[in-house]
Amino acid sequence: MKLTLIKIIRVLVLHQIKLAGVLVITGLYPQGAISADNALGKTILARGNITAERNSSRVSLKRLSPVFRQDILRSGVNARAQFRMIDNALINLKESSVLRLRKYELKSSDGRGSVVMELISGGLRTITGAIGKKNKKDYQLRTPSATIGIRGTMFELLITKEGMYVAAWKGDIDVRSYSGKCDITLGDHTKHRFALVDNVGVCKLLVNVPVVFREGYSSTAGTSLNQIRNSITPLLDNPQKLARFRSLTIGQGTINQGRTDTISQSNPIITQESGVISSNTKVSDFSQNIGGYPVGWGRWNKYTISSKQGASTDIQSSLLWSTYKPTSADVIAKRTGSVSYSHNIDSLSKSSMGKVSNVAVRMDVDFNSGQVDHGTISAHVPEHTWVGVFDGQVTNGKLSLGLNGGALVNARTGATSNATGDISADFVGDNAQAITGGFNMVDEANSNNNIESLFLIEQK
């Protein structure tokens, strides 16, 4: 959902934060709501080319975009997406995949409803929601070779030239091929979790994790199923063997998460989906142990991206980067209540409009429900103020945030224009008492006007 400029200003005025003589917004906006009454869910992660074929046209999906009945969801090469459905299910669409949402109806809070989806090509991983837990007949996922029924579970599919690989990571699934040559149950209450349904509908039960799945988790011999299953997180399309620390980079209008082996070096080596990012030039504005937290950041004026195939590209533009040790997911899972993160410790920013000052980020986190509400951003540049609002959720100990809307306000004349952007963040500290992250925004009226910033905030 994208907020209009008028709504953004109204929200910020309600919280009465005065910046450069202009009353700016902070927060009473729709909390993760989808405006269309017939939406089946919303996009909570969209990386790369993610579209929905709808009413004979193709619509680009971004974070918080709604999805509807009969939408055909498509992901491009090296793209991935995740959707939160109306029954709280999570659907993680792999790259080069096509999924049709034929029906997704929730009739009551106890899970009565009906789901019919078609995986036409590619693959997905899903944690099913309320629908199907009471009656497995309420849930059906169709593929070119078979149908999948569930009993409240987490499962994964991938269609390849050999056929369809199936994994029941948690719970049970029923697999029935159209040819009638396959009718099996996989999962917790059977001896097998994995199978291949070939192109003529014949099942082959597999003792070990299929390579197409194992490659994304760990190819080490002797790795147990529990080790692999416990490494899965619903926001990752292909979880890799992870380095010790996380990282964030902001540059060229994008925000990317990654991993690194250090939080104390001024020139860390950062691994991301696009490849390995590094620099042998002097870092600007390097800081570490910021506010006493395991966070370090800096800015490279130029850097190099080395692809997984070995090719290197030199980028002649600046990049903000941060490295940090995230709070343990177990610690976050034990936290309860609603917490306001509103004490701004430090920030590192750059803008095409000049020096950035007074960066302020705040958000309320309800650890009971996992909701992130009342998220606001503000920052000064010469004669202007950037403002924005966001919300999100906590999933498996990680923050998933989306910028709902923003504005660039002329502090001298009061003139405003819409702004778009993105935000990403993680918990840090022994008890998740702080949040570090970054955001970017671009003026819709003039794309040359932009801002990028890293931040560290603490609970009030």
C-alpha cells in the first residue's frame, strides 16, 4: 500500500515533530492494511523482477503490494518474493517461477476456508496458515504432474527437467499424481520426507535430501536433516552457510543485505546475492563499536563487485556499508510486550542535496504479535526535510520492513512532493535493545534528489 502525500503529511502532523520549522509526520497510518477488500494477501518481500498478471495486464509488485484472486505471480531470473496471505501463511516464490492464485478464501478465524493454487513452473517454499489445518481437503496446490494436500506444515517444491522434487520439512503432505501412479504421504509420520515425481507421474521416494534442495543449505557430507531444516528461514530463497556477522549496503538506489566475517575492519569483505563486494581504497567516516553496540560502518567512494562466476566490476560511485552482530533469534523470541525504539544514537548519511543532519528514525515493535507499527523517518538537508512512514513485522527473529510512503518538504516555502524508497533493519544488543539499519528515498518529481542513510536507534 502506498500512502498519498496528503495522508503522509496528516500522519506526521498528528505526532507533531517539528523539523526546520515544518510540522512533520510520525505515525498513525494503516497498520499493514491492504486497501482492496478482496485482496488475498500482500507482498512482504520483492527482490528483482516480481510481477502479477492481472486483468490482461502485468503489474510490478513491491513490498506491501496486494495480491488478488486469479493473479498469476511471476518471478524473474535471480528474483524472489514472499507473500503473507490472509490466513497468515507465508509463500516464498523462488526465481523463474509462475504461481496462479485461483482461490484463497478465509471464512472464519478458526481456519475454515479454501485454498486452490497452481505452481505452473519453478518452485516455492511455504509455511501454511490456518486454512487446511482443520480439514486437509480445504487446501490444494496443483502442479503440472500432481496435487499437494497438507496437514499444517512447511514444505518445498521445485519443478525441473527430471520432474518435480518435493520436500516435507515439517508436518505432513499428501502427493497424488494425475496419472494415478503416485499416491504417497511424506513428513513427520512417515519414513520419508523427500520424493521425485517424474514427468509421467511416477513417484520415487528419496532417502537423502535432494541435491536441488541440499545445495541451498549445506552440501557437506554427513549433514543431518535437523541441521538443514533448522537452517531454513522463510525469507531466504537459498540459505547459504552463513558468515558470523550480517551486513548492509546502500548505493545506486538499492539496499542489500549480506554477510561478513568481521565487524572491526574498515575494509570488510561482504558477500551478497549479487556477489562479493570489497574495496581497497581508503574508507570515509569509519566508526566501530557505535554506541557500545557490535556495529561498524563507513563509506567507500568506489568499490568492486566480484560475481560468483569470477568476473569483477569496478563501481565508481560511493557506497554506505555497515557490519554488525545481530541479536540471537532465541533472545528475540523470548521478548514480550510492546517496545518503542525512539532514541537515536547515531547515523551515517549522504544526499545529493547537500549535508544531512538531524536524522531520526523510530518504530514500535509488539513482540507478542510480531507487528512493527508507527515507523517514521525524518532528516534535514539544506532548506528541505525528508519524511517517511513505514511498518513491518518480526519473522523468525528478523525485521521485515517496508516504506509505505515519503515526502520531500521545502522548509522555506512548504512545497512538498512524493518520495519513494526502501528500509531494512535488524535487532542488535544482548537483549534486542537496539535496532540498526538503513533507508533510502528518491524525490518522484526530480529523481536527482535523493538521500541514503544508515542508523542506530535504541529502545526508549
